[in-house]
Amino acid sequence: MRALAPGLLLSLLLSLPALAQDARPQMSAAEAAHHLPQHYLDGWQPGPLQPRPPDFIVAADGSGTHRSVQAALDALPPRATGDTKHWLIQIQPGRYVEQLCVQGRAPFTLRGDPSAPSRVTLSFSLHAALPQSQGKANPCMAHSRPEVGTAGSASVALLGDNIELVGLSIRNDALEAVRRGQGYPLGSGETGGAQAVALLLEGDRLLLDHVELWGHQDTFYVRRPTGSPGRMLVRHSLIAGDVDFIFGNARLVIDQSRILSRAGRRGPGEGGIVFAPSTAPGERYGFLVTHSELVAEPGLAPGSVALGRAWDAGVKKGEWQPGVSPNGQLLIRDSALGAHLGPWVASTARRPYTAVGETAARLHEYNSQPTPDPGKTP
């Protein structure tokens, strides 16, 4: 996702009505009754995770079956019709610097330590503008373009159905050295090229439980395969970033989790954006956030972060068409929102935000409350 030009986000925020109810409309109770997790997940209801012996053990010191996570993933059998076995890969504590790619494998779980996800960290450092001569795109997203690209920057890319991630921390550290708009890596800056995905998911029935996702721009990318419901559930987890850091076209439910807006990377006066859904026009359900907290690192001014914008994927400025182009859907309900959050803003195709008319964005809240301590560091 491309960042807004310097100063544009701030001007958009200032140009919107001062009353929060005008810029952040509430969904009616009658409509909200049809926007519960079961509606988005459509018959898929993953239960509590049950302990069981692993099939493979990853340990960098050689005490397991594999020394690297990718080696264990490569050992999984190919997906087959009627798969009944769900494989379990246990990862021992440590930091694994690997670019992970899974495609066409049998259902599996990657399990670290649910009681302390940071003890098992999967990390890599690529950003979209990096030339492929200096860092190859994720193999699951391989292409012939000269730059790595947004999807290609993913530290972890998982393409498939019935996949679980439990007790892990996943990071893209490509922008960690950038402070106050200075120190960007090759080809990137405030206006583009800084996309750096930590986790890319594409599939159906994908579960994250007690997982931490750390990045800055485009941390978490969720994609719906053609002809698939693309159902994904994140629970008891943390997602951290600064611009469009939860984005995509899948059906995504975030439940009982913490969404952290990060401070310090962008230049003075530049805010962030949390969500960027890109729901297909014929789809009723996109993103649902429920019973969660939206909080901020210290240093973000009140109202400086846009709650979200529609990602009009593939649509140029001024060419969005109702009923034809994507129109991202998102409801935040029964959750606590920090003072750092401002209103919804214009879409990526610069479609002005409005809640009414044929160009209306499908971005709403229901029963939101302020966080008990907006300035508290999570």
C-alpha cells in the first residue's frame, strides 16, 4: 500500500467535520446484529487449541528434527484431496532469520510458545523498493519485475488452507532504522517504496492465536484466493505498524486482540493509517474487529492516525465505479479506541470518504469506547 504524500493525511484530517459522529459513523444496532464473527467466518468455528506431540521439531542447535523452519515446512507432504492429518511443527525458542514460503502443502500448525510469543521470533528484512539484485522477493511471490514489490517483501508467506500459527512473533525489520522520516533504505521514502510485509496469508480457514506481528507499513496482508471464502481469524494477538498495516481482500476477524499504532518512523506532522480493506463489491463481509483494543506507542498526537481507508485495489485516481470496483468493508465493534485515532479518510483512489450515496465507503463502528488509559504503552 502506497503512503499518502507528505502533509496530505494531515490536511485530509483537518478538512473533515469536527464531530466524530460525522466522520466516523456508527452502524445501527439492527445492522450490527448481522455483523458478528459467525457471519464473517460462515460456519467455520475453530475451537480451543489442544496440546499434542509434534511431528517435527525445529531447533537451531540441532536437537530437533530440523535446524530451520523452512526445512521443516519443506518436509510436509503435498496437499492431497481428502487430507485428514493436520501436521504439527514445534519451534524451539530462538530468533530464526529466514524468509518463509509455504504453498501447496498439507494442513499444518506452526507452534512456538503461546505463553510468551516473543520467545520464538521469525524475522526477515525486505522492503518493496529494494532491487531484486540485492534481495530476492519471497519465493511464494516470485516475479520478474526489478523491485521486490509489496507481496514479495513478506517475511512469511503462507498460501494454503487449514493453517494455524500459535505462540509466534513475526517481524519485518526493514524500516527499523528509520526515525522521523530519516534513514530510509534504498529507493523508499515517505511517499512510496517502504512497504514491508511481516505476514502474508492467502487461503481459507487460517488461524492466528497468541501471535505478534511487527512491522511499519503493510505489516499484515490478507488475500482471498479466487473461488474461496478466504476466512481468517486472529485472536489473543498483537498487530503493530503505522501505515495501512492491516490490509487486503480476505474475510478477516480480529477478536480479543491489540492493534498497536507505532510512532517514530514518519516525518514530523505525518500521521498513520490503521486499516485498508479491499473487499470485492459483491461481498457483504470484509474485516471485523471485535472485543479488541486499538492503542498507540507514546509520541502519537491525539487524532493524528486515520482509523482507515478503503483500498481501491487496481483502480486509478478518479476511475472508481460503484458496483464494479472494490469497496473495502470494515466494522469495529465492542472495542476500545485510543485518542490517537482520527476519522476515516479518502480511499487509495482518492475517493472522498462519505457514508452516504453511491460512492459511500463501507467503514463503520458500533459500540466503541475510549481506551481506559489512551497514553498507556501496551
